[in-house]
Amino acid sequence: MVETFRSIALTVLLLAASAGPQVVLALDWNVKTASHDDRFYTGTRTNVIGESQGFDWSGVGITQSPGQGLWATMISDTYFISAYHTGIGGSSSPVHFYGTNAIANGYDDYNSTTNETNLTIDSTFGQKIAGTDIWLGRLTSAPSSAIARYPLIQRDGTANYAGYLNTSIYVVGYADSFSDYNYFRLGTNNISSTGNLVLDNIHGTLTTTYNFIKDPGAGDDEVGFYSGGGDSSGPTFAKGPTGKLALTGIHLAIGTGSIDSDVSQYTSTIASAVATASGNAEHVTIMTDQLGDLNGDYKVDSSDFGIFSGNYPKSSGATYNQGDLNGDGVIDGADFSIFGGVYGSSKLAPTDFNHDAHVDRNDMIYIADHWHTSVTAHTSGDANGDGYVDGHDMDLLNATWKANWTPAYVSPAGPADINHDGLVDIEDYLALNDHWQYNCSTQACDGADINGDGFVNGSDFSILAGAWDQYGPADIDSNGKIDNADLNVLLNHWHQSTSNGKADGDINGDGYVDASDFELMADWWSRGMGDVSQQPAASTVPEPSCAALAIICLSVATTLPRNFRRYKLTATPRRSRRAGAISNCQRANLLTDFAAM
């Protein structure tokens, strides 16, 4: 199988142009119970979601006519976040906020003398964040300071953060339909999948997202989106490191479960946009899940202490990113005590052994170099902290892996590897075909003159055909994926001498299976895969049966076109079909051609 897809999911929203923007519908609970999910429940308030934790929902506003029922979530004095595809851009709608959970007092009830009915969207400003569906809007005037402004939670998109962080979320939306605050409801869930892409081909957005799926066994408050709509523009929150709400997502679509735009992947862009648009008069607070991480690198160290000490003490107007860790607006001894208690802590992925905020090949090598050895807990490949490096640590690496494979660490597979990706495959054939019968003294051959005689012809094709290797050294089961199935073969022959080479996991061919083979596999890890976390455990993957492989080979052979079974290229070159210009079906067909050689 040719490597043609990134290891992230891509969802394409086929929104009907004639239907206009998809606005809000509703949330869908396991059991809808007003005493749990109604923000303005008028009975005894003991079970309302977030009540016992002191969560403040006042900064979540709702637009009025025109464009009634869209959500506007405040992130600074006058700037808010919403969803572009709802059509909120260019609106001048009023926005209503409730300062408390008592609806009877009317909107903007934080002002006992006059309701602030002049809170409207500034129709002259609006910004689509980084080409995504996340919309930054602005009010014409600032609500009272009693209305919450929410920090943004930042999470490491280079790792599958759902594999190691607490991904509990609090979802804001409507019940059944919308009619201002009468239907302001709450639900809970957990992020299940991160780093996916959603392409909205109607509104021209490409957004990194996360998904959450309603589990019928997770309790009454478990919530998802109704099929056919997703309560678009509603906010989703996480519990931040200070114990208060932090904005993590904005409702976008229905797909594999419910889909939010992942605000945590765009925090710096949003903050920069607010600072620029306001002339640095307004600022957005950014938090990671690690309390005391003031600079957003997922750990508390001397860099954070430099920021803290530079602002200590501060008697008013202090922000979290300056060192106000308890949210009282000052930086004093109480904050110093908190900082001292978390100094040296981190929320890096447990498999980020080199602490570079990436989970990748370099971290896998730590596991390879210390396989089946005792180490200091949480170092040198020990991800689960049991002091021993084994398959459990490899499973955690897979659970947090989000890196896309590149040939950066692999060696070219000889002169026939024209594109230097470690393989001799369809990409090299296409390069050869693009330069077929070129005279390299007058035309740029770009490596297609494999034998160096100055011409691209049948001699070069013969070399390429003889060196054909579409799988590479680490794909032991030759299925186009470098995964636990391949690794298990290697581990089953660990520290054994063998003359069977790759078949026994000796992928460097030195006759012995050890860490050098494991390291070589790390260079190729995740090639051809989608979600690396969705595979059997590293110690339980069965090897494919010979019968299954025979069926695959037979299937390939019976679909080969005759001209390629005769190993021929036409004397006249075909129309150039570079790798980026042909379809995946064409790639698959060409790959099948060579499987018969």
C-alpha cells in the first residue's frame, strides 16, 4: 500500500449551498433531567452541572434578532469566540448575558439599575482564525466586569493528548430548540479523539478538531449532538488548572460522534489577533493543564520562575500568565506558595522522554535502547512509571503518538530510490516515467538517470524493477503499515541470532536482533497508518497467517494489466503523472502492476 494519507482523519462537510448556514439545533442527553442540566433550574440547586464546583457560565452570551440564537463566548473585555459557518460575521445583533443563574431577574441582571441593552456585535470587525471555523468577534462595548471572560486551554497537538490528560468536558447548548436563555442547558462528556481535520467546502474552512461520543452507559448527563445538526457555535469547556472553566472548543458538526473546533490548537493565534485588533489594549489568558506553567511549555521550571519573580509582587490587575495563580487579581505570598508547590511539575506526555513537547521517533528510541531493563521510574523509556521498560510502555507511546511519518531518518534504498524515501516504489516509477527518454545533458533528469549514463531509458527501468521494494526494511509482514504486528516479530526474536533476516526481525541484516533493529523500526514507525492508538497491544498482535498472505497475493496477481506483466514501458512516454497529480485509485493500480514483477 502506498503512503498517501496523513495519520489524521479528514472529514469533509458537504453542506448544501441552497440550505444556507447550518445554525443551532440541540444537545442530546442519555437522560435529559432539568435538575442536572438546566442552568436556570428553579428547584433545589444541588445537582446542576458545575454548581458544586463554582463554575461561572455568565460569559456565554446569546445573540438576539437578527440572527437570534447564536452563541458568543467572551475571552477578553470586548472580544468573543463563535463559529464562522453560522453566518455571525457582519452581524450587529444584540447579545444578552446573565450574570447569575437566576433567570427571573432578566438578562444582564448584574446591573441592578439599568440593563445594558446596548451590548451589540460590532459589524465592522470579525476574523476567521487561521482559515478555520473559529470566529473572533467584538462587541461595541464591554459588559460589566461581573460577566466572565474565559481563559483558553492550550494542549499539545503534536501528541494525542486524549491519551494522557484529563479530557472531561462541559458542553453548553440548547434543549430541543432555542428561545434565548429558556433553553440554556449543560452536559458532560470526554474527548475521545484529537487532531482530526474538518474541511467545510461551502464556507472555505479547514479546522483541527476533536470528537466526543455519547456513551449510553456513562450516566444521565452524558451528552452529544442531535443527528443532522450540532448546536453550532456553542462552547465546550474544560476544568482549567485553577479549578475554573477554560474554553477548549466550539461546536462545529456531526461526524464520528460530535465534533468541536479545537480551540486549544489555536490559542496563540487567537491571542495575537485580539492584541493586534485592540492595539494591545486587551489580552487573552492562555493556560495549559499544568498549574504554574506561565509560558505554555507544559512544565514549571526556571523560565516560569523568571516570569513570576519579574511580576512579584503585584497589587492589582494581575493575570494568570503573570503569576496570579489563585485568580484574585494580585500576585502575593499566596501565589508564591502555590508556585513553590508545583515547581518541577509537568503535563508533558509521559512518553515525551526527551521533554521537547513532541512524541515521536526520538522518544521511541528511548524504549528501544532500554527494552526489558530496569530504569528510574518515568525516565529512559518507562512511560507508566513501574521502573521497567516493556510492552506496556510501548502501548502508552502508541496511545499518545500523533506524529506523521516522514523519511527524514531513513537512508535512501540505493540509486533506484529516486525520491530518497527509503523505498523503491510507485513514486520512483512515476519520477522515471516523467523523465522517460530524456537526454540529461540538455534536460534536468532529477535522479531518474539511475545508472548515470546520461539517458533515461530501459536500462534505468531494469535497475528500478530489480530493486523494487515497496515495503522497506521495517514492514515485516508486507502490508504497507509499520505497526505492532511488525514490532512483535522483532520482539519475539529479541537477542537471538538468526539467518532469516527481516522475517525474524533482523531488519538491519547483521544476524542478531537487538536495539539497533528496534531503532531502525523507530525510523519507520507509523508509516502507512491512520490512528496509531487504534491497534492491538504491543504484546498481543497476531502475525498474519500464510493463507491470508497468499489470498492477498492472488488477489493482486489476478488484477494485473497484461502490459505490465511483460515488464514493458512504451517507447513513447505517457502523459506526465507526477505523484501529486494522480488519484489514489491510479496509485493503487500502478502499485498492483509492480506486485506481479
